[in-house]
Amino acid sequence: MSKPTVWASSVMVSIYGKMFFRNALDFDEGPVDPRLQGSGRRNEAGEVLSAESFPPEIWGVRGRKDYESLPDIFMGYGPWIVSRAAADVIQQFDIGQGQFFPIRVLKKDRKTPIPGEWLCINFGNVKTAYLGGGRDPTPYIEAPTIRHAMPYPVQDNMLMVSADALEGPDIWVDPQIRDTFFVSGRLAKGLKDAGVARAFGFKRCKIVDSATGTAT
């Protein structure tokens, strides 16, 4: 039997984390619903959020070329959005308090749908298992102190986690490192087998003994 593994996603530091979309969080659209304010940061912190914390639609940025297709996970100006194919795989595993909420993804005319079915993902789970390997974070204004940030570029076995990461839900965030989320080996394999893992940018984590620092 193969050893259990843990994988960290690098999508938050990739080009898919910088897609040209807007939604009701854009102040140019008028007053922002207070339920949306800060929801992106709260989601990335592992909070369980309501459907009202996610915008009902996003649209392409005026002056930019319309997207004709999209990756299986991307940032939509705050919310993280996954394809129906990716969501269907993730929901086959233990997602704890994680949730999905439908969202309309439109071209910049704000009428024409971009092909596919899309859902916002609320990560909803926290584990404190990260042990090191990230970079020192650039401080965010009014952001809580955090130990590390996801490095870029990142390689396999660069991030270290304890065996505590093997317990509980198959998808989670860790409050000690930002710009990433983690998944179990079985979930990563499920996404790879379904052909929807590429955009997630998974990198294998090194599982180490938290007392000795040696690989398990």
C-alpha cells in the first residue's frame, strides 16, 4: 500500500489567480453589499460562509479580450470558482464544511455566458499542520499577522506538514500560510484521474515528524 500524501495548490500564485473579471465587489458598480466585503479573504482563511457571501455573477473586464474558455479553477475578482467537472470530483470526498454555490460567468457584455457550468468554492475547513518551507509574506494592509506565504515558483517537497494533515477533511486551508490550500492525496488523484487537476497546480508536501523534523 502506498503512503498517504498531502498536496498544496499553487493556483493562488499562478496566472489563474489574476483573471480579468469583475463582480458586485467593484465599487464602480455602486454600493457594495456588506456581506460581500472581505468574503474572499474570509474564504481563504477557511471560514464557513453563506451563499450571500458570494456574488451571483462575474463578467469580463471592459477593454480586455473576452475569454472563450476557462480553466477548472480560477479567481473571479474575489471568489474562487471551479468547473462543474472539478466540483463533482471534489464532492466525492470528505469536504467537511466546504460548500459550492452556483455562479454565472459572463463575457464583458454582461449577457453572454462563457461556456460551462461554474461554482464558487467555499473551502470551509482549517487544519494547523503546516511546518515550514514557505516565504516571508508581504504584509497586507489591515491583514492579520501570518507566518508564511506560498512561494513562487514552488516545487514538490518544498512545503512541510505534520501527520496531522492526514486527519479530517480532504480539502482545507492552514492559518499559518496564505496563498494556498491543501488537499489529500486521494482527492488530488481523483482530480488528476478526471483530467481536471492541471490548473490547481498541485505540489507534493513533505510529511515530517513535528518533534524531530524528519520525514515520516
